[in-house]
Amino acid sequence: MKKSFKLIILSGVVVMTSCVSKKKYVALEQELQDTRSTLQKTAVEKDELEDKFAKIEARVADYNAKINSLKEEGDTKMVMVDDIAAISNNSKEKMREVLTKVDPNKLQQAKTLKDSMNLAVSHNLKSSLDDSLKEDEDISINIDNTVVMISISDKMLFKTGSYRVSNKANDILQKLAGVINSEPSIEVMVEGHTDPRTISNAVVQDNWDLSVKRATSIVRKLQKDYSVAPEKLIASGRSSYKPLVENNSEENMAINRRTKIVLLPNMDKFFALLTASN
């Protein structure tokens, strides 16, 4: 009886020990799986981090290359002037030299770099013309949003009521043709403007007709006499419907009779060309 009782107790201990060992085994098995899963996740994250790091290294290398390139370019590096145009430091230096020759009273009125640039370009363009053609009211030059707008009074280009280009226009048109031909990508729009007085004769139907004929006359001369590529040129007319001032006097109507030449150039080449001959 005692012997049988001992066997029963011993069997119970064995069963309990077996149960405990199985639970530990299951727990260890789960822990192993969790560890493997964590290790796999860490390996993926490691690969992702290495990929990100490689991309960052590549970006840093690219930035360094650009910085080195800027240093190497030095004075030829293009810089913005009041967000209106890109010119190099060399041209900025030339611009400063030109401004020393500008009327001090005009220079005093220049409040921004844009104003100074307009003054310098206007001075150089006008200085290339005959003395009789340098009056301020005859040529107006403005640079805005990388566009050069040159307004020329009709007395410099045409006889009253006519669309035939006068000989007085040769100097300014030759200079402009040099600028246009210097840059393959440049486009030029020639825009005719009249005063409101009605004109009608055998060759000119009305002011629309006159303004367009004047523009096409300038375009033809640029093409035939100064070898400007015709695909760069645009001819247009605005008649009297875009006046600069009210047409309430002879003086004001003279201001409104004009031809506007709009250039979309490489500003650095434009300025460098104008400074080359001065």
C-alpha cells in the first residue's frame, strides 16, 4: 500500500514537471520568433536608412559641386538685378563705370538697381547715336521683367503721316540689329503707335493701317539692311488706342506718335554689347 502511494506521488511530479517544461518551451519558441521578427524589421530599417543616407550624401556632393562651380565662375556668374534681369558681375562693374558718365542729376533720381541699369543702358545706346538724335524725348528705354522696351519717337524714324523709314533711323536701327543678331534666341516685336488724328489717302486707309505699315517698314529694314533673321521678328500696330499721355496738345500727341521695339534678350549679352563700343 505504501509502495503504491509513493508511485502515485512520483507519477504526479513527473507529469507536473513535464507540463512546466512544455510551457517554457512554448514561451521560448515565441520569444525566438519575436526576436527573429525584430531582427528582420531592423535589417529592413537598416537598408532604408542606408539608402536615405546614400541619397543625402549624393545631394551634399551635388551642392558642393555647384558651390565649387560658382566659385570657379567668379565674375562671369549670372546674378539677378532687382529680380528683373540676370547679368554677370563683370557687366555690373561695366555698368558702374558707365554710371560715372551719367548726368549726376539723373543718377540722383535712381533709387534702385533697376533704375541704375536703365540709366546705364539708355546712356550707352544714346551715346552711339548722332548728337542730333540724343534728346531724351526721342528715345525712352526701360527694362522690366527681363524685357527691354525701347520707345522711339516717329520724328526719328518717319516723316509726318508716312510709313517710309527716314535716313535718320539708320544709326539706331543698326545698333539694335547688332543687339538682336548677338543672341540667337532673342525675339523682337515692333509695335507702331499713332496719335488720334484721322489719316486716309491712296496708300494709307486709317490709323490702324499706318501703325501696322510703320511696324512692317521697320521689320523689313532690319531684315534686308541689317540681316536680322525674319523668324525673330514680329510686326504689330496699335493705332492710337494705347497712348502714353492724353492727346490734348500738340506736344502730347507727338509723345504718343512712336514705335515701340520690345526685346526679349540675354541681358548680359545685351549690356556687354552696348558697353563694348564705349
